[in-house]
Amino acid sequence: MTDVETRASAVERTYAVLGTGMPRKEDDRLLRGAGQFADDVDRPHAVEMAVGRSPYPHARIVSVDASSALELDGVLQVITAAEVAARSGPIRILRPVPGAPAIPHYALAQETATYEGQPVVSVAAASRHVAEDALELIEIEYEPLPHVCDVISALAPGAPVLQPGSLESNLLVSNREGAGDVAARLQEADVVVQGRFLINRVTGLPMETRAVLAERQGGGVGRRRRLRPEARHLPGGRARLPARHVAEAARQVRGGPQRAFPGDDARA
């Protein structure tokens, strides 16, 4: 059998499942409520976290006063931007854009919030209710800054630059793709169609939220239970922990089967 025949056979097998009822293996477990998602993992002495977010699309964070929140019974800690920068490193881009400069991005906005809903302060408390009550006691002063609402406006001359420390404009990088003499081919074409094409952004929505449960164990070893395989690079580097001090165990992802990675304790 030639390589072409082998590939054709593989394609036929792939498309054979289209329109065919496929038996599901996980239904029984999910219908009985025996799934193991992040919210199903209940560890002893676990605390709850709530996050305060910027109400502005672009604003300078003038001050954060958490003194009243810290006095609330059940509040264990309030984390601000300065503490995040002191305790952890920037969060790197999961899939870096070729040629793009490195833009430091921390778990909490530093001097400036660059989008509405950006995390500004974090509260850890004995319960979710206490954590959310504490957020209401935190006084944050903002200085609203000019902003734009779409990509075209962001690229216009004079538009407010979101990352002035890293970029001269809002254009992150421009990568031209193609091969051959494009101008000559267009000149030879009988018809040339020109236009601007808008592509929707793809992002995670409530049906596919990110969730992590971190547990610190003896000997400085951290154990994480998380639902996104892409997050494997985050624990050690961002928290400044050696990789050997971090073990990971994956539970179910979007209803799929339990998966474990090399070195993980799948029974943890």
C-alpha cells in the first residue's frame, strides 16, 4: 500500500464517524453526580478567594486602601499589585506571537488597568461570602484615562497607547505572510477582489471556565488540581517555585476523562 493510499484510508476512517451515533463512556458517571470537576474537590481548611476588578476600560490606579477589609472577621489576606509583583513573575503568553516584544502582565494590574474587568485586588477569606463582603470595603481610587472600543480606532493616529513602556503604538507586531510575486499575480488576474475582513475573537466562556485548586504540602511541595492542560507551565515559574516542587493532577476537563501527565499522581 502506498503512502497516498494509507492517507486516504485514514481520512475515510475519520469521516466514517460523522452522522453516526457514538457511545459515550462518561454519561453514567456524570448523571450520577460522580464527576470530578474543580468545584467537586473539597480539601480540608481550603479558603475562598474573590477578585476586585477595574470598572474602567483604561484607568490609572491611584491608591488602594484595604484597611477596613482586613478588619472584617474571616478575612485572611488582601493581595495588591505591589505584593503580586514582589511574590511572582509576569504571566507569559501561552502562544507567543512571532516577533512581538515581551509585555509584562501580572495577575493583578500594576499602575494602570488596561481593560474593564481587569483584576486589581484579591481577597482570601474563610468563605466566599466573607471574601465578597471584604471587596466592598476596599477603597480604590481610579483616574480614568482615554480609551477606544475597537481595533481600527486603536490603530488611528493619536489613539491612547495601552502599553507605552513597551510599544510606541497599539500595534503589537505586523507579520506579512505569503510567497512568490504577489504584485505580478494580481496584475495578471482577470478579477481582483479587495476588502476588509473582520474575524471574531475566540475566548473562553462560562461553559469552559478556568479553575485551579492549589494545596501546599510538607517539604515545600505544592500540589495543584487544575482543569486546563495548557496551564502546566504556570505553577513553578510564576510563583517562583522550582519545577521539582510542583506536582500536578488533572481531573475532568469539559466532561472528558481524567488525564494525568508524566510525574503526576492521578489519585491525588
